[in-house]
Amino acid sequence: MWQGILGHDRILERFRRAAAKGRLSGSFLFVGPAGVGKAAFAHKLAQALLCQNRAEALLDPCNACTGCQLVLAGSHPDLHLVRKPPDKSFIPLELFVGEREHRMREGLIYELSLKPFLGGRKIAIIDDADYLHAESANCLLKTLEEPPPQTLIILIGTSPARQLPTIRSRCQLVRFQPLEPHMVQEILLREGVVSDPIQARRVALLCEGSLERARQLADPQLWAFRKTLWSALSQSRMDPLGLAEQVWGQVESAGAEAADRRQRLRILVGMAAEYYRQVLYQQSGLSHPTGLAAPAKAKARSKKNDLEEGEEQILFDPVELQALHAWTASLDIAADCLDRCLEAAAEIDRNVNLALFTEAWLVELAQLRASSVG
């Protein structure tokens, strides 16, 4: 574990080798599932490079010097952070080139052109790089291709496919893998997100290696509603309008802010997608990605995974198992429903009316499900 960050030691060694050779500059694109620690790694890397007490090649910040303290406080003059505002669909162009009346006299590109204030380098972290629109991406191209001396630029996204080819070609690609279940479990217990080790294990097995998703799944209110949602989706003649009302109640419980509601709806759509995904595992006899056999065909513990005896019962409770067994339509329809949920998850950020969107999404799922009923 490096500075409290689990699971990415291989990437750390890559950067240590580059730092030891004096080659730790340029532009990098961090990609991988949301919530696996990409942003945390980038921030800790920045702190290590701006630390005033430790040799840069060690990548071992002291946490005590002025440089470390300023990074931890989010106020280091040589560290520049850019991320999508919660109320925006894309990262505004102005964050890169300044407002119209101060164009190219403020913004990230201007800041990187200045000499470092405290240390020997400048660092930029562009989070939410999946939300760069073409104009913002194009204004970055020259800076990414030829960064000022001793400048490190890190873009953080989920997939190379979500970046423009011109961005990908100018960055060194760094792939982050999903966290192992035991790592997620350890973090959840250590941070007090979950107090029960069995519940922590269950969440860790279902979060697909994403700590962000694990924290969401640990919400008792959402966890309880998951049973209601799965049971409704399993019905051959589901009531989409009644379910939409229940889903919308969960969305409203997230608060009045649009960004919080979008995030809650995104989680609920993900829970629906997980139902159809598990139906496919269960009825096809395939193994769950964690290594567990499909619930209806659970077998002895595999030698290829780190699961403990009895974890078939941990993964799903009786209500969820009943919902999985209640699916009577074909696997093709389950796959179509899963595809619709994945499409819906991508559409939530498009400034749609969330209430109408929720209703339309569930009506489409009900129509797909009903197509198998004579």
C-alpha cells in the first residue's frame, strides 16, 4: 500500500523508474473504472513531486513540509486542478483559456506557461476528462504535445474510447485495474463506511472493484430498495408507472440539487442493470465475475478465487434470489433490458428531465419484458 492507496503498486513502480531517470514530465492519461483510485493516485503523485523534504525519485512525500501541506490543503500555487462543475454537462472552455475578456491571460493553459512559484515543476490534474468537449480538447492539444519544461499534466477518465484520438495520441496511457474484493472490504471497514465485516464483504463482491460504487451500495436506504427494485423487475407484467413513482421517491431523497439527484438515479439504473446481469449469469450457468457460481447452480469453492465457504449466501439475500429465479423470459430479453439500462446510464448526464426520463426508461423495460408474454 502506497500512502494509503491500495491496488496500484505496479503503476507506482512505473512512475518511480521514470522519476529515477529524470523523465517524469509530459502528459499522461489515467483510465480505468470510476472509483478505483485514479484521482487519489494523481493527487498523491503531485504531492510527492512537490514535497520539499524528500528526493523526487522516492515518490514518498513527508506530509509535513510547506509543499506537502499546501497540496493537502488544495492551495499549492504550482498544482492546478480542473474538473467538471456539478451543474455542467462538460468542462467549460473558460477553465482552460479564461473568460472572454481575459482570454489567454487566465485559465489552465496560461497558468502552465508561468514559471513555478515554489518548486521546480508545475502539475495539472484534469479530472472528469470524459467530459471534455471538442473545443476544450482542441485548445489543449499544443500544451499536451509540448508541455512547458518540468510540467506534468494528468488527464483522468474511464476509457481511452471516450477521449478524442488527438488527445490519446499526445498522452502516455496508464491503465488502472478494478480493486480486488479484499482491498475494497479492508477500505470500507477501515473508513467506517460499513461496520459489519459480512456486509462489507458482500458490498465488496458486488461493487465491481469500484470503491465509489461500494460506498454507494453501502447506503442502507439504497440497499433496502434494491430488493424492491429487483422484485418489481422480475415480474412478467411489471407496473412501470408504479415503480417509477417509487424510484423517483428515492431520487428525491437525495436532496434538491440536480447533481445529487442525477447521481442517485445513476445508482438506481446501475442496480437495475445488475439485476439483468445476474439473470444472465444465473440462467446461463456462468460464474459471477467474483468467482462465485451462478446462484441457482452454486458449486463448491473455486481454487481460483479468494472467496470463503458460504459466500453464495452472502452475495444475495433470499428476496434477491427469489427475484432472480422468478425471471421466466429468454436470455435475449434479459440482454436487451441490460443494454437499455446501460444506455440509460449514459443518457442521464444529457440535461434530461429526470422524472420523465425515469418513467420512460421503466416503460421501455416493461415493454421489453412483456414481449415474451403470450
